[in-house]
Amino acid sequence: MKRKFSASFKTQVAIEAIKGLKTINQIASEFEIHPNQVTDWKKLFLSNCESVFSKGEEKKVKHQDDQTAKLYEKIGKLEVENDFLKKKLFPNSR
């Protein structure tokens, strides 16, 4: 039977490994997991830690993209209305 570990448990193990105060084997023994698992979680944590600081930027960019899409939609509607009104007001101008 495979054991499942919570994200907070994995984070705790990874942080212990990053601190470097104990060996990988000591950490594995303390948390009752295989040393390879400690190493894998440490690598995974370090490879994804940049996302912690970029989430705010991603939200900001997404918000700007959403606003831009809404504005383009509004421009499109206004162009259609404008064309319709031109045809009604000036039917022989073409």
C-alpha cells in the first residue's frame, strides 16, 4: 500500500533538507521516509519556489488581459453600431 503525504508535510521535509543542518539520512529517519524521497522533494521544492513570488505578477497580467479583451469587445460593438448608423443616416454615400 502506497502512503500519501500532504503538501505541508512534503514542504516541511524539503525545508529541513534545504537548511542543511541534518543529513538526508537523518531527515529521512526522522520523518520515516526513504532518503531518495527527501532528495526528490527538495529538488521539486527548489525548482518551483520561484512561483511563490511570481503569482502576484501572473494575476496582474491576467487582469490586464481580461481588461484588454473587454475593451476590444466594446470597440467591436461600437464599430458595428457606427457602421449601422452610417448606413441608416447616409444610405447613398457608398
